[in-house]
Amino acid sequence: MRFRQIQLCCCECGGRVPTRIRRVGLTPQHQLLIQFRCTGCKRDIYVVKDLADCWRECPGPKDELEVAEMGTTRRREPDVQFLHSLGVKFPDGDES
């Protein structure tokens, strides 16, 4: 399943990212609420995001193709480099 990650960080102590999320919920104002505890400043942090904004930021079918293609390329590059270091050559320059 394809998804776009929501960036979470604590703005109080310099942008630490959470190690785990405590709660995820929905508000009566049609917002997504994410709660986590900052490991740096020990505060409970609440991130609130409008569901309409979440809807607009969802990846579409075009994004899925781009992400899939990038993921395949990224996975192949280290393999190709490793095989080249062993002296393996691909026929007709095909690196896939």
C-alpha cells in the first residue's frame, strides 16, 4: 500500500522526532489528532491537522507510479554496484 508519511517533530526542543505515538484520533472539528511524548523535553505534543488537508495531501495514482519507480531504482542501484565490484557485466548495458 502506498502512503505519504506525516512529518512529526517537537518544535519546543529543536525538532526531535517521536519514538512512538501515544494516540491517534479524530476531533469534532473534523481534524486528525496525533499525540506523542517528546523524549527531549518530556512534554506531551499534540499535532492537529484538518482532514481536508489530509485528503489533499494523499498520494494519487500518478504519485504511486513515481514512488514505485523510485523505489525500484533505489533498490537496484546497490545491487548493480555490488555486482560490478565482483566483475559482473550485463549484456547490452542492461542494468536491471
